Amino acid sequence: MSITRGRGVTISDVAAAAGVSRAAVSKVIRNAYGVSPAMRRRVEAAIEELGYRPSVAARALRGSSYRLGLEIPYVSARFMSQIVEGANRAVAGTPYQLVLAPADGPEYSTLESLADGLVDGIIAVSPRVDPPWLEELARRVPMVMLGRHDDPVAYDTVVGDDEAGAGAVMDHLLALGHRRIAHLTEPEAVTLATPVTPHVVRVAVYRSRMAAAGLAPIIEVARWEDGDSGVREATARLLSLPDPPTAIFAGHDDIALIVLAGVAAAGRLGEVSVAGYDNTDMAQHPLIDLTSVDQQGAEMGARAATMLLERLQGRTERRQHVVATSLRVRGSTRPPLS
């Protein structure tokens, strides 16, 4: 019998490969009493050979860990603190605790590690993970994905209304009279069409609003993995154009703050409007005064944790929740000087 390693392998496959009963495999998985060392070795060898991962039901037989994994990229990102705050609020008073799992880069290994028995369920901000891979993982462990415009089967999603949020930024800048509006966004890894990340939607809305106004788009990519220097270099490139933008729409607040610093370093404060996204604590600081889109990060985290708890209580049908956005207009945006 030919079995594809890890994909669709069942407890019956493990039992057949080990030459034991399904009940024996279940005992090994549950670490139950009465399993001989020889039987344990045979079953564990079959599990390893086939790449078998226990299902949610099988893991439940072993007992709950009462831990929920929260995977986030870029642990220093200010918006992520809102997510953590909201999720913590939702699990307060329950038996569950959050386990924070930063993933600075592709999140596959981090999510795999969490799913391998460390936690009972996962909340993840994983923009670069392929949907089919997530579907397979979600059949092993309950999952709620944050910030993905997916159409899932096995997992839930919580996402901000990025179309409305980006549209509000562009409408605001155009109404102020700006015609040379640049969009400074993330690298192609999170702005390609699939999977549909928030930045994919924001870029698309920026393009459509510029086209509707009869204007040429100015898109600059900041290599965020290079840290602040990547954003500073991208800002400098925009400001050095023959016809530099009079307004810059940054993909999120952390980018916008560095853009503001670059504008100030170039002696252009008051000349170039800057808008961000996420309405982080620094955006609201009176010395920063950044126009930004509020997508209720704490509410997103709380909603995701609540949906995950519902999954653990037995809900199986998928749910997709869209959080409303609103533009917070502050002093960083104003009409162009010319």
C-alpha cells in the first residue's frame, strides 16, 4: 500500500504500518498505561515514517494544554501590540493562556511547531503562507487567521475593511487637492495577488483611485526586512524625483513614522503630507499627529481569540469577520503648497 507522507495519513494507516490495532496506536498517542516499550517503538517509527500528525480529536484524548498560540510577524511592530492586548482581554477569565510566537520571516516552521501539540489552537498573522497549506494545518488544529482576505474552508478569518480604509485615505488626500500622491508599501512577497493580504487590497485601491482621478500612480516598495534603512532609502528616492509627491500614503504606521523622519531630515516638513494605517499609539502622540486609519486592532485580537475559543468548544463551520475602519485625520496631512 502506497501512502503519501504526511498528507491524508490516518490512524488506520499508522496501525497497518506498525502491525498493531488502532486502539494500540491511540494508546501510544495518548501516552496511556499498558503500552509495552516494543509496541511504542513500532508505533512511533510508523508515525515518523508516514509523517502522521494526530487529529484534533486524537489530541483531545490526551487532554488539553490550555494554551493558545498567537503567532505574529515583526514582534516590534506597533500594531501587533494591539492584537496581543485584545486577545489577552478575550481569554481573561478562561482556563486558557496565550503563548506568543514571533516569526520574523516565513511562518511555516513556527506554525508547524505550535501545531505539534504545544497548543490547543492557533491565532496567526501569516500573510505569506499559502492557503492550501493552511487548510491542511487547520484540519489538525483549530485556527483563526488575522489580516487575510481568504475564502477558507477549515479555518476562520478576522480582517479589517481594507478597501474602505484605503479608500478613505485616498479620498481625503484627493479632496485636499493632492495630485502627486505616492504609495509606499511592503515588498512583493506581501503585495502579490495571492494570498490576498491587506497590502494587496490597499495597493489595488490606491491604483483605482489614482486612475479614477486621471493621475499616474507612484508606487515605491520599502524593503521592510532591511529595517528602518529600507524605508529611509525608499523615502529618499521619492523625495528626489523630478516631480516629487506632495503626499505619501504609507502602508502602515511603522512605515509612516520613518517617512515623517525622512521628510523632516530633508527639510520638507509642512510640504509633504503623510498618512499611515493602523492608528497606533505613536500616531496619536501630539508630537507625531499622524493621519491614520483605525482598524480597531484590539478588537481584531479579541474577536480572533473569541472565535478560536468557539472552535475549541465544538463549532466547525467557518466564520469570516470584517472589522470596520475609520480615518483619523490629524496634522500630518494638509493641502499641497503648490
